[in-house]
Amino acid sequence: MRIQTDHPIVDAVLDRHRDQLGASFPAYRNHVLRSLNYQRLLLGEPVPDVAALAWAVHDLGVWTAGTWDYLAPSADLAEAHAAEFGVTDIAAARRLVLDHHRLRAVDDRLVETFRVADRIDASRGLVRRPLTRADIESVVAQLPYEGFHAYLARRAVAYAIAHPLRPLPMVRW
């Protein structure tokens, strides 16, 4: 399988937010593209533009809104950028972003593969089914982690200390 190391929608959106991402730019970009590749494997076909846009912004609210409660700000970014890329199903773009941390399966193939692909990357491939270890290794070889998980761990701990009653506001049932 050819690993997709760029995508026009992802690159255009992330370039617009490069300053806000700062030093996290390569780590976030690689996370987005790794996850996009995992979803492509799960779907067995290229991801549609609505999913590419959702991948670009799905966690971006961490940086643009400066919060760990980032799902709504990220979904708002999907809506704000949709017309530029010809994405007309704004509800689908928002749903992909808002449901990507659901704990239970979703009865929508695109949303479910998006959710599973993000979980695969967030777990560094430890929770990878139905993908194989070789699938993960081939994607990571082209798009290394670049400290993405360490950054998330630092942010998670800082937020949990400040908000002990709601340490993971992005998780949904």
C-alpha cells in the first residue's frame, strides 16, 4: 500500500493554522495523516473530502481555542473551512469531529472508521484491530510520531489537575 504523506485539504487547512500550532505543527500534521491513512485502510478506498477536512481540524481546537475541551471549537473550524473545499455536508463534517472520541461504536461507516482510525493512532497502534502491526509500522515509518503523544500526555495531566471532576471532556459515550 502506498502511504499518503500529504493531502491538499489537510495541507491547506494546517498551513493556515501553522502559527497557532507552532512547534507542534509536524507532530499534529503527522497524526492527521497517519489517521487518514488508517481510515483509508479501514474503508478500503480513499477518504472523501468531508473526512479529509474533518481530519485536518479534528483536534485543532486544542491549539486554536487553547482548551482541552476542544471538540466544539474543532467542529466549528470544519464548518468555517467547508465551503472553501466544496464540502457541502457540514453536518457530516461536524459529526466526524464531534463523535471521534465516542467510546461506543457508531452506526455510520464513515464516522465509525474515523473513530477507529483515531483510536489506532492515539494508542500508537496498541489497539489496532482490524489493522495489522505491519500496517501501523508502514504508516509510522513514513509519518513518525514527532512527540505527538508526549504533548498530549502533558496537556492531559495539566487539564486533569485543574479539572479533576472532568479530566477528559472530549470523551463521549
